[in-house]
Amino acid sequence: KFSLGELYTPGEIFDSVRFRGAQIASDLGMLPDNEVGYAPVIRGIAETNATVEVRQNGYVIYSASVPPGAFEFTDIYPSGSNGDLQIKIIEADGRVREYQQSYAYQPVMTRRGNLRYSVTAGEYRSTDQPSPSFTQGTAVYGVTDNLTGYGGALLAQDYRAVNLGAGVNSSIGGISFDVTSSESKTLNGRTNKGHSARFLYSKTLNATDTTFTMAGYRYSTEGYR
């Protein structure tokens, strides 16, 4: 999607700010529902012509018939950002096998092979502060079924910042960690350098139906701007 005018930058990697300029970015509205966001890949082996059911919080969210052999589902569409999936394989002779697939993700995560990006150029808009010109680029890429890499760069007069991070779906929950390094100059010519680390975590405990979320813990050094 190409946009021109007074807009806001994406806020998933750098803070969202208002600006006047141009932006080209991935539009998630162009994707079908089962490709938006993140979901794990379901894999298993059927011994006969079997029916496979995927449940979340006790509800069937996906069901398919599969032939004997290995199967893989990449179009699962779970609800919410947490809640491990229960997979049930019902064989033709009535035998039933069940196992669990971890499912928890952060907003920066995406499916394997998916790429989201944005490129922005314009003038920062504020009612009571200077309005420098800047350029910003970000990208999010699904590296594996359970690992997403992301990062970005922000360049302006007397300021630059670079971000690099990763999101992981694991048995202990959805984890996202990134570091932003910045370098800036003050009006008197002094240079400030620093780093800011951000940690996000979420996990649903099915036994107690409890969701725990650490929405935005951040630690910054003195020179970070």
C-alpha cells in the first residue's frame, strides 16, 4: 500500500509518530484470514485414512481427512494470541492418538516465509517541537515455523537508530526480544550513544485458564534517545 500525506509510522518496532510524507508498506488486509498473524505448522503421521482434529480451549478449530503417511497443515487459524493446540488423530479402525502443539506469539511474529515491510520518508509533525526530516525502514520475516526475525533503521539529522530482534514460539510461551541502538547529537554538539532492550512475553496456562502477559518491559542505558 502506497500512502501520501499526513500519516503515522508503523509502531511494532519503533514508536509510532505522526509525519507528513510518503510511505509504502505491506497491507495485511490483502491476505486471507488464515495467513494473517502467526500460527504454528501442525505435523503428524497417519497410519490409515484418518481424520485429524485441531482443538483450542476445547473447541474444534480445524478438521481434515488425510491419507496414510505424513501430513502438514499450514493454514491453521487459531483464535487469540495464546492457547496451546490439541491435535487428535482418529484412525480408520477407531484408534485415537493425541498430542499438544505449543501456541503463543507476539505481534511482531509471522508465519514461515512471510515478509512484512515498511519504508517511510517525510517530515516529523509536532505542535511544539522541531520538525526534522527522517527516513525509516522496518522488516519482519518468518525464518522458521517458530522463529521470526525483525529489525529496522531510523535516520534523521543528528540522529540514527538501528533495531534487531527475534520472536519465538516455545513450550514455555511466546517470547520476543530486541535491542535498539541510537546515536544522537545535542544542540551544543555533544554526542549521545546508548542501547534499549525490550522484552515481551505471553503464555496461557490451560489448567487454570489463566493468561500471563508481559506487554512491554524495556531497559535503556543513559545515552539512549
